[in-house]
Amino acid sequence: MYLGTKANVNSDPQVLAQLGVAGVGHGLAAVEKPFAEWSPAVIEQLHEHYGKYGVRLEMLWLPLRGRPAFIGNLDKPANDNYAGAIWLGPSDERERALDGICDCIRMAGQGGIRSMNYNISVQGHMRTEPTTGRGGATVATFQYEKLDQSKGDYEGGVADDDALWERVVPVAEEYRVQLACHPQDPGIGLGKTYRGVGRPLGMAEGFKKLIDLYDSPYNGLNFCQGCMGEALENPAEDIFDVIRYFGERKKIFNVHFRNIKGRLNDFVEVFPDEGDIDMIEALRVYRDVGYEYMIMPDHVPGLSGRAPREVGFAYGYGYIHAALQAIQAA
């Protein structure tokens, strides 16, 4: 295991190297080109961008974002940087998007990318009003009962997921690219919906079904520990068994290493050292199941002062470094 981060084209590779970051996952579609304009040359440029200071480009984010597939609802145009029509009902646009995703995987494999992260989320990253945490930091908050329950069912319709994996996983196998599914954030419970749409892949049980239905060494998880904790009634005790389940099956391809206070449908995101989960013990479990890839900070609280995001992530890098040293010394 080693320190990684999610980055974009504006990330200074020299600073990342100075802070001890060994690997990066890059959100190409978010910052550079529409997914239809990806090319092997773009991927090679990214390798050079990070590699000149010894930072490895390991992962790309497929253009399937964790926010609504369409900006607003269907009365506004899709974001060309994303293949969001994949999550909606059958259409020519959806077929073109599926073809484009397969092309992206082929280019990634040819370009030496180990893994590709993606989200399955029509409704996106759901939170309620933020609250205040340690020292006045702004912390993301979710309380299911505070969601606007007056809205009707989601207007777009939801696609049959089978078509996605049946089309995409064989391409990933051929080009040896791990497909790392990020949880729907947050899970709200099995059988529970919001606006008529369930979020089963926000729950550990949903992922167990996914890896059983599409049994491939290239079908696994971008294991967001925060999301998995949010989906448990008692994350402080139960998160370790969840890590073991997927880790022992070699289905964890990346880790977002963050902490929460709370439980299913009622939680806040906090600094890694103050949450309910024992983060040092979590790292020991990743080690014991043979996890061998990046440990990334994620979703840092909103700080005061200059460069709040950069400072927050630098804090995360230092915390992960120290935690890794602690378990290696034990």
C-alpha cells in the first residue's frame, strides 16, 4: 500500500512528489477534453506530466460522474464531458455513449493505465445542509429525513444495468483494465428509494451482488471507506468485516480513505483522526487481506484561510503517511 491522490491537469507533480504521493488517479473528462476526444496521445502526455517527478499515473476516471447524468433535469442539455446517457433509458445517444466508454477503456489499456474508476449515480452525490465541525470547519452532512420529499419520481427513467457490464467488462478483460465502481454516495438502504430511484450500489450488499453477477478479476471496487461507513448502522465495528469481504476476494482496486461520524442516513464527514472508525485498524485490515494499491484522502472538510482544499489534502497526505508507517512498524 502507498499514498495516492485523485488529481487533475492543474496538479503540480513536483508538489505531489514532495508530499510523498506515489500514484495518481486523474479525472480527465472533468478538466480537459470531452470523452469523445480522448486519445492515446493525451494519456501519454499525462504520463509525462506526472512521471517527470516520479509520480505514477495509475488510474483514470471514466466519464461517468457522481452527479446527475444531466445538468438539472432533462430540460437542460447534457454535459458533453460525460457519458451520462448510459444511466438513462434506451436511446441512440446511450448506444453512442456505451461505444465511447469501450473506446476509452481500450485507449487506457494501450496507454498503460492500471484501473478506471466510475460512478453509477443518476441522482448524484446527495447531501443536506452542511454543518460546522472542529474549529469551525464546514463538514458535509446527510440526513435522509431532511431531503425534499415533495419531489416526484425522477423524470429520466433508469437504464437496465445489465447492458452496461455485458458490453464493457469483456473489453476491460481484453485490455487488462480494472473497472473500479465507486459507491453511490450515500447509500440509503436496500429497498429504499428517493424520487423513485434506489441506490443499491451505495450498500455493501449491493456490491456483493455486483461482483457475483459479473465475476471477473477486472470487475471490482473503488472502495470509498467513507461511503461504506455511511451505509452501516454501526460503522465503528462493522467496517472491518466489509473491508475483509471485498479485500479477500481481490475486488478492491483503489481506496478513498476518509472517516465519518454517524451511521446510515444520518452522518457528517470529518477529519480522518476524529471520526467513529479506527483508521489505523482499517489500514491493518487492508494490509492483512493483501491490498496493494493506493490509499487516497478524499472529501476533506472545508477549512478557513488560503488554499483550503490544498491544505486539507496535504493534511490527509501526512495523516496517511504516518498511519502507514505505524502499521508497518507494528
